[in-house]
Amino acid sequence: MTIVSFKHRFIFIKTRKTAGTSVEAFLRNICGEKDIVTPVSPDDDYPLVMKGLYPRNYSNDKEGERVYVSLIREGRFEEAQAQLKRMKRPFRNHMPLPVVRKKLRKPLFFMRAHKVTVERHPFGFVLSRAAFDKRKENPADNAPFSQEELAQAVRNLCARARLSPELLPRNWDMYARGDKVLVHRIMRYESLAEDLKKLTDDLGVEIDVDLPHMKSVGAGAEKNFSLIDDDCKQIIREHFKETFRVLNYDANA
């Protein structure tokens, strides 16, 4: 999900494996009717739609947006997903900031808007991504996997990244170019509630921070750094070197 709030003059760039869906679910509470709020998925959008927190203004097809919400309300998720695929959507989930700027075509607003995103320790990111990949192998199996299974999934991910770094996408490339950070604020996954409170206070919005934990796959993985072997840690240090440097994350954790 991407959020462009004209009401509070901010742009939220959703990164991967950083509780971005939960953050956006929270931020929907303060968005105005004219703000751009992109959909996540029918499953994730359902509890929000039922609270009146619906995606909007992400497409030129306003009737299509209405149909998507109606299908979700009726629990017709497969049809809702098909509806999304049919629609032309200038604004989508996980859009890099430069793409948002190009699609928005409001240079003065873009220049003045407070741009914000979320990042996490690269070791935690890789563990969470590996857990996600592991779960995708058998989506119907909800049984928890062992730590050794997760450790092997991490080794597999690092092996692929060694051969083709693009197989391990970096959040850095969504909010930075080269060594230059393009956003004004990087909230940390590890202190997300506190950072969101600071954000809403700075925006002049009085609201209690309540993060709906909509995504559970890989939750808590950031605490299991010992599951990453030394060779893999070195690959991660090199691949995410900008993140380690700018956010001062401990590369020897």
C-alpha cells in the first residue's frame, strides 16, 4: 500500500517485511476522502473496509474502486482480486518514491510533503523474508516450522543472493538513490509504535497508536540472528551496506 495524504501533507512509502501493512492500516484512520490509499489484498482489506477504512483514489476507475469495496464487503475475495487485476491503477503497493513522484504529477505538493517510510535491521529483514519464502512452499500448512528449517531457508536465500543479488530486493532502493536518502523520516521496525507516535504528533494529529498485526509470517524473526551463519551474514553486510551505515545498525549482531 502507498499513501499520499493531501489532508496531512505526507507520503508513506511501504517497504517489505517491515510491518508496512499494519502501519498503513493504522494510517488509514487519519486519511481524508481525497487522499490516495492503495489496496493491499482482499483478505487484508476486509477488516479495514468493514470499519469504513477503504482504499481510494488509486485508480482513474472510480466505479471499479467502488466495485472492489463492495465485493470485499460481501466476502467475495476471489472476485475482488480479479477486479483489481482488471483495473488500471497508477498507484500500487510497494511503489518506490521516484515512481510515486512521477505518477502524482504534483511537483509543488511533492516537494512540500513529509516523506516517510519504515526500515529494519537487515538481519531481521532476511530472516523474515526467509520465513515468508518457507511458508510459500506449502501455503495450506499452518504448522510452525523448526528453527533449523528457518536456518536452512536463510542459507538458501543467501545462496541465491550470492549468485543474483536482485533475488534479494532491498528496501533501500525504494526510498534512496545511490547514497542519498530521499525521505525525511525513516521509522524503525524495532521501535515502530514510538516512531509512529512521533510522526502523528509532528503532523498535529491526536490519535492513540494501535498497530493491527495483520501479517504474522516471520513475526519475531528479528530476534533470531543466531540462525544466520557467518558466511550469510557477510553477504548481508555487503548487500545492505547503506542500510547498516545510515541507520547505524549493528553489523556484528
